[in-house]
Amino acid sequence: MPKAVSPAARMGRRHNPLDEDLLARNMPKQKAPKRKSASEVDAEQGFVDAKASRRILQLGRELDAEGDEAEEAAADKQKADAFGFGSRFQEDDDLEDQDDIAEEEWEDEENTGAFGDVDGDLEPADLAAFDKLVPSNQEEDPILKHGLDLHISESSGRRSGADDDEEVDYGTSLQPGAASRNLADIILAKIAEHEAGGQGGDGPGHARDFDDDEEFDLNPKVVEVYTKCGLLLSRWSSGKLPKPLKILPTIPQWETLLEIAQPDQWSANACYEMTKIFVSAKAEVGRRFMEMVILDRVRDDIRETKKLNVHLFAALKKSLFRPAAFFKGFLFPLVLSGTTTLREAQIISAALVRTSIPVLHSSAALKGLCDIASQISPDSEGQSAISVFIKALLDKRYALPYQVIDALVIHFMRARASGMPSVVWHQSFLLFAQRYHDSITEDQREALLDLLLSHGHASIAPEIRRELLAGRGRGVPLQQGADFDGDDTMLVDA
């Protein structure tokens, strides 16, 4: 139950009567302002009395009188010294004092050196390094001793403006005893020593080959870091990757560090994440990563399980972000091996079908596959794998250049020298005839029709022949219908 309210509290909460609130009988009274005295009123108005006015006028007259006396004294002094010798002598004295002060400061700087008291503050080793970079003996410097014109005439060996028989020897200034070597001389000497060591073979200046002594160029701490990163990637499934792995594509020796991380032991999830990192880098770096890591991992996984891990398949699709890196680093090495199986081709071509590829990259890939097919034995399984990839790229229905179409025609005509082609070859041939029967020449059409007579499939060859005959030829415009009278107005049934 609610709390009981006492009568006193009830009366205390009662509001005022409405008539009191509306009429506001108890309005506060306004007090009358305090009256001000006459002096306060005058002060507010800003008037000055007569006594203060007389004092102000007297001060003004005294100031005017002092100014007139100063002007008269200056005029009398100018008349006495018409040429102003006294003032000039005073100015000369001031200038001499300033010159003496400047000479004293210059002498102090010469005594202490341009950079302070070097001899007293630096160690002997630091002083020797300082003398090599900044020559202390400025008298032997030809520019400081003879001027810039003499240094420019060094090629002629004579001083400009001097007699012809007075020769200047510039070689003495470069001797160790004459002056210290500057930074340019040290750099040139190091370059000459490096070149001489490279020609001499195994001398002290011989540059080591990185391929022979890779482990000696790497810091042991770096090797330890990437070894632990490889161990982490071997059981990694999700989460953030270590920072050394994210910066790996930007390191000059990233291939060596990648081998240290043992990519063959990585999990499929780690392969996908590392693919994203390397594909986002330069195209050449992505190509090498696909060739070194992903190619072997994909083939091993398909060989063992007869299928491809979902993360490795996602890595293939992600690598197509760089089509050139994918084709040059993965697809072309795969088919060049000549051992590509149909199972591998079917799985990898699925990634091609499900990913958008630019037209030019697809055209270059088709031409590259046709060229590789000419280097592989016609009866090998690799030819069927190439036909699977060609079929996947042709199914995108791109407008291919005539050069690529000619390469495809030559590829299909190459089957005349071998036995009966495979069914996959006929399927790719049918797809080519359906998509590009209007882009081949009449000679190519006749050659392909003759090929079907000798190497045609029983059920697929008639479809290919029908598509080839339906084409109008390369460059032939589309003919209008016979009943077309020039009026293209839409006909609407009544």
C-alpha cells in the first residue's frame, strides 16, 4: 500500500489560490533612485573647473618656450660649423670603434676554428675523421689560395691572368702530405677498390655472391623471427597475422625469408591470408609467390584428396586480382610441366569461370595456352587440360582480337597431325564455333570444315559444322531482310 500522508504534509503541498496567482497582489515595490550630489553630476558631465584650466594652459606655455630655446641653440651651432667637420669626425670615430670590435671577433674565430675549439673537445679518433672530411689546412686549397678562376683553369694547368710560362701543379694538393682527403676522394677510392676487387676474383674487395652466401647476409634475429612465424602459420586458423609477415613482400630478400618460414607446412587458412598480402604487393612479387607457394600446395592437395581445400580455392580466386601474376606464375607453369591432370584442370578452371577477368588478360592467356599446346605432345593428358582452360576462357564470350582468333584456329588445325582428339577438345571447338563463327575468314572456315570430315566426333561434329556454316565471315556486314522497305517503324497488331 502507498505511504500514508500526514495532514501537515498535505497542507504544505497545497497550492496558492488561483486568484492570488493571477492577480499577483504581493508585487515587490520599486525603490526610488538615490539622489546624486552636484559634484557627482559635474564629474559625470566631464566639465573642468577654472583652476584646472589655468594650470593646463600654463604647462603648455612652458613647453613651447623650451622648444623655441632648443631650436635657437641648434641654429647657432650650425652657423659656427658651416661644413659640419665636428659631426663628421665623431661619426668616423664611431665607425673605427665598430671595425675594431669586428676585427677582434674575427681573430677570436680564427684562433678557435670555424667550429669552435675542436682540438680540446674531440677525441683523437674523432679529430682524425673530422680532418678527413673537413680539410684544416685551407692554404693548400687551390680555391681558397688562388681564387675560383685559377681552379677553373685546372684543365689547362696554368693560372688565368698570369704569364704563360708560369705553370701551376695541381697534383700536389691531392697528395696525402699536402692536404687531407675530402669525402669525394674517399668515395672514389672505395669505388676503384671495389672494381679492382671484382676483377681480381677472390681478393679482399671481391663482392660476395648472394646466392652462395645467403645465410651470412641475414641477421640471426631475423632468421629466428621468420622461423617462429613459419611455425605459427603451420597451425594458424584465424586472427591477426604477425607484423613481420605483413611487411615481407617489401623486404629485398623476401624469397629467402619465405623459404625460412617453410611455406610447405602452412595451413590452408594461412595460405589464403598470405596470398592476399602478396597479391596486394607488386605484380612481380605476386607472380613469384604464386609460383613458389600456391602452385605446389594446390597440386599436392588435389593429388592427395582428389579435391581442393576451400581456402586454397579462395586463394586462387583472390590471386586473379592480378591476372598477369596468376597466368604467368601459376597457370602457364602448370601446363608447361606437361603432367597436368584433367582433375586439376577442372578444379582450377572453376576458379576462372567464377571470377571476372579483363578482356586483354583473357586474350593474352588464350594465345599463351595455344603457344604452349604446340610444345606439348599431342597425345599427352596435358593437351586435354589445355582444352579445359581454353573452354573456360571462351565461355566468357569476350570480343577477342583477330590475332587471338587466328591462334585458336591454328590450335584446332594442329589436331590434323595427330589421332582422334579428345571429347574436351571437341567441346572447346564447339564453343569456339558458337561464339566466333562470324570472326573467321572464309579460308579458315573451309579448313575447319575439312578437319571435321577426318577428325570429327560422331555426335559433336554435326553441331560444329552447323555453327560454322551459319557464320557470315570476317568483315562481312549483316544483310537486311528481303521484305525490309526502309521503314523501321514498329508494327503493332490491331
